[in-house]
Amino acid sequence: MWEWIQTQLLEPFASLIQGGLAFLLTNVFAIIGFVLALIIIRRAFTEKRTPSNFFAWLLVVLFSPLIGVPLYFMFGGRKSRKNTRIKLEIAREAQALINDKEGSACAKDILACEGRGMVTVGNHVELLPDGETAFSRLCAEIEQAEHTIHIATYILSKDETGEHIVGLLAKRASEGIKVRLLLDSLGSWNQTRTARLKIRLAGGEVAMFMPVIPTQSHTSANLRNHRKIAVFDNYRAITGGQNIDTRFIGAVPNDTRFTDFSVVTQGPAVADLNRTFIADWAFAAKQSPALFKNLLSYRPEEAGNSTIEVIASGPDAPNDPLWEQILRVIQEFKQRLTIITPYFIPDEVIFRSLIVKAHTGRHIRLILPLHSNQRLADIARHRSLEELRDAGVEILFYTPRMLHAKMILADDQLAMTGSANIDMRSLFVNYEIAQIHYSRQDIELLEQWNNNVMKDCITYEEALKIPNFLPSKFSQDLIQLIAPLL
């Protein structure tokens, strides 16, 4: 009797319950995924994303919510509200401590007179044209600093270059120099534990910007500090795109070292660079800017006759000032425009602006590495490059090695340098720093560097003759779908 009850009643009933629970759980996860997808879509709308970026995330989230939803919460953030509020509070508090605002000026008859950055006069600029020169100067500045060393870098590697710089920083910290080293958690991932300990034991300070794995709701692994700023005694600064890594800088020449440059700035503009560093530092180290009142209120004396505008862009900015400035330059230049960038994945507005300008007969030159260190970025650029070439844009490829430099030259009016690439991550997601140079002597330095790079370039037509230069149509179509996320 019991066997009959078990086989005829209990087992079917148990199967029914089991099936019902499975159905319920499946639908619960589907409902949760759908609700989270709606939340993400609403959040994406409020972040003022480009249409291509928005639809790329929409595609991932809707068609694969189990993968897309967690990926978005980890990597999809663009304008973190709480993070933005904290950084803005720090920046405003820092600005409130600055009483002396003399020395700022809006240069006349220049393209970016209405730029969002602070324009200062009375600066002196030097160009560090390669990795060996940049390494030598960085070491010299660390060794000669009299009271303060502030360094922010995306990558600090555990290699010969990194260990040498860390050794110098630890030595100066032990001698009583105030050393502050700000590292991005992703760029320096799993590379700096020993270095951080060494500097801290010597009396220096180290802070990590944004955790790789978010542990709080207001953080995002997507928001990276890509700035490279080194400020010494609040009077001299080194900026550019070079990280503290043997691939970028080093004591001896290296045939595989990335082709890149840095800029040494001396004078009033350094105050703006240092204030950007302090705002980032105060946020990462959870310190009040009031601790840095003397540094924040200090205005370096004039050191030359260069006019410079400093633009800090990132998730803490209400808008996208660097993107707006680049767009303004593209739309307003009169004769010649040169863009050098390692990665070229422009948003639709910049892309169409270049095409429209080329159609008017203006000369636009785009210089890229033949092969960068990011294969996906190389595939993603081809569709845009074909259209730009058809519109009349001159496209050149640098052949000897990876070209990591970032530069824009517009007529004889301005030159832009800094840490940002012409891709959507740099222009809309990362914390970046840029300098716009308005003085003729500075523009000539950068034009000369550009001319030297062009000697080792080939044309787009010559590149097409190289086997396997063009990726397959399938890979282009596939990568084009996720290009806005790169």
C-alpha cells in the first residue's frame, strides 16, 4: 500500500513541486534581470551617453542580462553621481582656499579663448622627446626636489624602470621630502605591493585610485585615473602620456620602447596641475583639501613667456570639457589640422565633424601606429578610417614600433598635449589631463617632433599592400558592435 502511495501520489506530486519551483526560480531571475535592465537603461539615459555607447550596452544587457547586468555595474559607469559629488566638493573646497587669482588670462585671437580650463601666461616649456630623456629628467627632478614630490601615474610596473623610480622616491622620503604617489588600481594592478610598502616605510605616502573590484555602490571599476602628472616643489611639472614602465621610459635605448614624449612646464600653470593632483589625492586618500592650504594657495612665479591652458576632464566634471575643446578645435581650424593618437575610436560627433571639415577642402592629417598594442582597437578603427580617407583625410601609419603619443596641432594657433587618446574611454570615462599651448615657440617644438615622426610613416595606400593589414569583414562587423565600449 505504501509503495502504491509513493509511486502513484507522492512521486508525481514531488515532481510537480520540483518543476514548479524550477519554473518559479527561472522566472524570478528573469524578472530580476528585467528590472535591473530597466534600472540600467534609466541610469544610462541620465549619464548623457553617446547613442552608439548607449545602444551597445543596451544590446548586451537585454540579450544577455545574466552577463550584461553585472558587467554594467562593474564597468559601465560613466558619471557616478556620488563620486562626482565628492570630487566636486573637494575641487570647490580647494578652489575656495585660493585667494590669489592673478595671472590668469584669456589669450586673444586663439581658437580656444572660451575654453573651460584656466589660461595662464608667464610659463616656460621644454620637450622631452623620447623615453630615455624623460626617464633622465624624471630622476633628476626627484633627486633635486627641495620639499615636495607629487606623482600620479596610471601604470607603475615592477620592472627595472619602476624599481629605480621607487628606490629614488623612498630615498627622498627618508631624507624628509614630502613624497605622495598616486596610482590607479587597475593600471598598476598586482604590481605595486612591494613598492608601496617600501615608500611608506621610508616616510612617503601612497594612495590607490578606485578599487578594481568595487566594494561600494558609488564606485565603479570603469572609472580610471589615466592622468600622468609629476609636480616638484609646486613649481615644475612633467605631463604627457608616458607611464613609469620600461615600455615607456628607461635609462638605456630600447628598440621596442614606445615612441612618445613628455612636456616639462615651469611657472603659473603648474599651480593648476598641482591642484588637480591634490583633488585626486584627497579623494583617493580620503583627506581634506584643507590639509593642503599652503600648496593650494601658492602661485608659482613666472618663468617664461608661454601661454598655457590646463584642462582636467573626467567623471567628476559636470560636462565633458576635453571633448568639447577638441570638437571646438576641429570645427574652427582654418587650414591645417594634425592629430596623433595611439588609438582612434572617435564618437559620432567628432567623426562626422572631421568628415565635414575635410569636405570643405581643409587639410586634415591623422597619424596612427601601424600596429598598436591593442588588437581590438586596431580592428575597431578601420571602418572610420575608410570613410575618412574617402572624404579626403590624409592617414599615415607609423611603422618602427608602437606610437603612444597624443598630440593635436591646429594651424599655427595651438597645440594640445596630455594623457587622452581619441577614443570614447578617454574622452567620456577616464580622468584625463591636457595642456593647450598657445605660444609660437612651444608649437614649433611640437611641430618639429611631429615632423620627425612623419619620416617613419607610410600612407594608407601603402599600408593596404601589407599582408593581413586589413582585418576580416566579419571581425570588423563584430568589433564594431562593441567599439563604443572600448
